[in-house]
Amino acid sequence: MDELVKFDADDFFCDDPATLAALENFGIKYLFPWQRLVVANIMDSYFAAKNQETAEELLDCAGKQIVLLPTGAGKSLCFQIPAILMDGPTLVIYPLLALMSDQYRRMIAGGIKAAIFRGGQSDEERAENFRLLDTGAKIIIANPEILLDEKLTGQLKSYGISHIAIDEAHCVSEWGDSFRPAYLELGKIIKKLDVPVVTAFTATASPEVLARISDVLFDGEAHIVRSESDRPNIHYYVKKVASKKTAALVLAKTEARPMIIFCGTRNRTEDMAQELNTAFGAETAKFYHAGMEREEKTKIEEWFFRQKDAILCATCAYGMGVDKKDIHTVVHLDPPQTAEAYIQEAGRGGRDGSVANAILLWNFEDSFKFEEFPAGTRKAALKEFAETRNCRRQVLLDALGAEQAVCSGCDICRSKEIEAEIGKKSEIFRNSRGFFRKSVSKIKITSRISDFHRISNQHFSDKKMPSWNIPNDEEIAFRLIELCEKYFTRESFEKFFIRYMNRLTTPFTAVNVWNHESFCAVLEALLSKRRIEICKWPWKGRLKIRRKNKKLKNKFLRQICFIKLKIFIFVRKIFLLIQKIGQNFQQFQSVH
């Protein structure tokens, strides 16, 4: 067999301006096809407008395009390369101050002169930014709110802005109608600045979000450029647990780091970080949310960026566009509101191309909360993702209106492969309920629990996916109560269950992570679902499984049928009696 010949980009002559600009300024030898397409659309639209050609002479995009590229696919190059090649500066609009500062640092480090405009700047800072523009700064960084200043936009217009790039454009739909009304004014600002080329960038957007972006920014007319939405190196898992905090502690020890744990509130980030530091030592984790001072945020960002074994507990305020490439695990302690938001946040992992696990912790409360959203809506998609029995990856792609894809990693698809490999081992645990029902009559309680522990422990150790090291706490509690019905009180079961679960998790965590709070979460979940109940007299206070009593149901039905029969017989007798009276009356009349 002939040896394969490997070529290097240096072996070829290239006179493409975009490729040369990428090589000279960023050391990048290759642009992906979608990057080349987006750059070409921007450049062709710019030169067509510059030469005063009509809209019909422009490309399909006509200077208005929405670009969907996966997180980490190089969206920044799509507007940085044209910024180098065009005459006037490029205005880049970011949603967050942290993202603005991060991108500003990266541009300066890459040798691109940039000016940044944001709220709270002094007159000297503002003057310095205009001086940078006077001396040839190629990029202007701003947020939507600062552009509402008519004086500032008037000054910026005088510099002949060539291109406006709106990063994380899904915020137009997600935030514009709620707490960021400035996003809804961007269409007017674009017209006021009279910029010939406008590009909106986002990693994820459903058809509804795309339509909303197009309406606000482009009056409903926009060209859409979409790469493949699927990121094969992100592996999706959903773990159904009652005690999320305990599950997160287990994941902190079993999953690869660096790790992000996304929380729904600021207090949750602080509490989770404290739990991690208490369990595994100080400096294990830090928290990040929008309520922190700018200096604190910068310090945390720099700390997390440098670390290779760190955990960051954060709200959605962290991560949008922040380019830490080596995040290997993204855990969601609380689910975001939409599938797009989940994909966006899960996409913080694996930006270096390595495999990253995205693990969503899901419980009964989450299911109940998402139940109010009608099926088929954007907000209902995440519930379908969490509770589907089919490929989770495809559920997310369907929510985006994207393509069909072969699953490269989700817990459901991979579990089918593993079950085929390990055969009946996984079936033992699932069928343990029936197994113990048939044998409990001749086995003591302690023996039953010992056998159950052996089987469940074997079940966890046999699993080849790291995220499955978390025991299904609710199911284990249910099985234990079923094995020992009317044996445990709430207090005695708490002591036993905490000790039992720590025996299962200690091999992974090396510390006891189960406590009173964890137990209460599990028991309340079982009671809320009406899977168990607390007995009344004569077993007052004991725990038992809640069953539908078929015997009582059948007895009740028999009683109903019996009553109906008696009523029928009674009515029949009345009818016969009336008939007989009628016959006697006729005979009486005939005699007289």
C-alpha cells in the first residue's frame, strides 16, 4: 500500500484576502467553509454598497444575514477578518460587560486595535476611545444600552462604520421583551448609523427566535447562514435524582475538570460552592453571578481561566462567549427555561474539540414546573429532552428545527449499546423488585438489604459512563421501603438510608456526602409522587408502599352490580304488580 502523502498549508500559494488575513493576523491556516461563506457575504455586500450598486446586484444576503454557528466554531473570526480588510471600523455589539471586557483583552492581545464604549466611563476614558478611532482602531465594542445615547451614536456615525456585528443575537428574543428593552431598539439604531452591512451571530436559535431576530433587526428580511447545529463532542446525560446537591457533589469527584455547575439563582451558586469547599477542601470551587462587583468577576474569570482542576458554580451570567476551551464537564443543577439556552450553556464545554459531558440534573419539581407549558412550544422542549425515551441529541436538534444526526453520545443511545454488552446484569437491578417479592417470605430483612446492596453496588460499578456513577436516590429509597414495608419509621429510615447511601457513594467521593437535607429531598419526592405513605393505626408512623388495592376495587364493583341487580328486581316486581292490578280491574269491569 502506498504511503499517504501529507501536505501542509505552507506548501500552497494562496491569494485569497480572507485566508491571508487570518494567517497573517491570527496564525490560522484554514477557514471552515461556513466561515468563508460568512466572510464572503460580508465583504461582497460591503464592496457592492461602496460602489453604490443596487440591492438586486448584491448577494442573496443583501447585507443582512443571521449566522448560526455552534459554540466554539469561530464566530469572532467572521467579523474580525472583514474588519481588517474594510476601510471603516466594525461595530460589535455584545450583551454582557464581562464578555465585552474579555473580547477586548483578546483583541488587544491579538494585535487588533479596538475601542470600547460602556456605561460609567469618565470623560477622559471616552475621549481616549475616540482618539483610538482617530488613529485607526478597527473595532468598536459596545452594548445595546450605551447605543441609546443619541450623542454617542451621532459621533460614531461620523467614523463611517462599515459593518455591525451583533454577537449572541438570540438575546434580542430572549431578553428584548423582558428586562433588556434596548435590544428592541437595535433596528432603529442600525438605520440611524446607516451601516451597509449587518450580521447577527448566535450559536442556537429555534425558528421562532430566528423570526423574532429578523423582525427586530432586519424588518423581517434576512439571509440565514446555518452550519451543522450538532456538536458531536458534547455528550448529553440526564440524571433523575431527588437530591441534586448530593448528586453534584458526586459528579465533582467522578467527572473530568475543569467543570461548570450552572445554578438557577445567585444564592444557589454561593451555596453549592460552599458545599464543594466544605466537602473537598478550600479553593475547590468558586461562585460567579451578576450581583458581584466588576473587580470580583474579573478575578474569578482569571482564576478559572488559569485552572486545570477547578469548579465554577455560576448563573447564566458567566460563559456567554467567554472562550475557555478546556472545560470538560457542564452540570446543570437547575434547568434553563428553553432548549436553546441549555444548548448554549452546555456548549461551554469541549471548545478545544475534546469530549465534554453535559449533565442535566432533573427532579419531580422540574417536571411539575415545565408541565404548565403546552406541548410543542419552545419552553416545553426541555421537558421532552429530559423525559424522552429516544435520542436526547435529536430532541435538541428538533427544537432548533435543525437536521437529523447520528448520535455520537447521549445516555439513552449509549445505554442500549452497554446493555447489549453486559446482557442481563442491567436487567437484574431493574427487575430486583420482582426478584425480592418472590423471595422475601423466607429471607430476613437484614439479608434482603444485604443482597439489595450487593446488586445495586454491582449495578453502579458495571456502568461504563462516568455520569452514571450517581445512584438513583429516589428509586433506591423506594426499593428499600418496599423490601422492609412497615418496618421503618421516618426517623429510623433516615439514619439507615444516609448510612446506606454513603456506603454506595464513598468509593467515588472518599467523603460522606449524604446528610439530613439530602434525605428530606428524597423522602419528600416519594411522598409528593404518592409512591409511599405513612401508615396509620395499627402501624402508625411506619413507611409503606402506596398501592391501588385491586381487591377492594373489585369488591366495590361487585357491590355496585349487586345494588343494580336489586334495583332491577324491585322495578320488575313493581311492573308485574301494576300489570296484575290492571288485569284484575278489567275482569272486575267485565263481571259488572
